[in-house]
Amino acid sequence: ELYQNIKNKSSVLRIYPDFTLSQFSALLARCKLLLTNDGGPLHMAVALGIKTVSIFGPVSEIVYGPYPASRNHIVIKADVDCRPCYQNFKMTNCEQDKQCLKSITSEEVFEVVRRLL
């Protein structure tokens, strides 16, 4: 049923860049879960007590992940030897063709979202 809702977009919102921070915060407060990358919306959702599933590639979830750690905030990451490569606010040239992101499957993400909901 959840997959059908996502497929029909009846329970999924796409956020566009012209939202103000206040508008985004108000919208976010109505969500049950946020699926996001390792950016600001993740931390806003955590602060609002919203469950999160976050995808981390070259960035360390230990440094930039949801805080405090909780079973309501699940980090998805790939276990590749070169990860994390983002250090001192700089990204190195990727010699692994971004495998830290490419090896995360949509099925894996969907399963984590389904479990958390």
C-alpha cells in the first residue's frame, strides 16, 4: 500500500527551491518522515522530532549525521573503503566513480522507509 501511495504521489511531496525557510519548516512539521540527503533539512527534521531516513555518500555520518542518535533516524550508507572522502570542507576527486552513492539501491531505501513508517 505504501508503495502504491508513493507511486501515485498521494503521500509524497516534492519541495522546490522557492520555499522560504519558514514555509519549509511549516511544511516539514506536518510530515511523518523525511527522506533526504546529508543536508540542512535532515537537521531541521530531527529538531522537529520527525523521523528521518538520510543518505550519506562521501560525507561522514558520524560528523554530519542526525544528532542525537536515535532509532527514529536511520542513516543509509555504503561500506566502501574510500568513504568518507569529504574532509576539511573539501571533496576529493572520486577515483571510484561515486560508488558510495551508486551502490545504494532504491529497494534498500524503500525498505528502510517502509520499516520506519
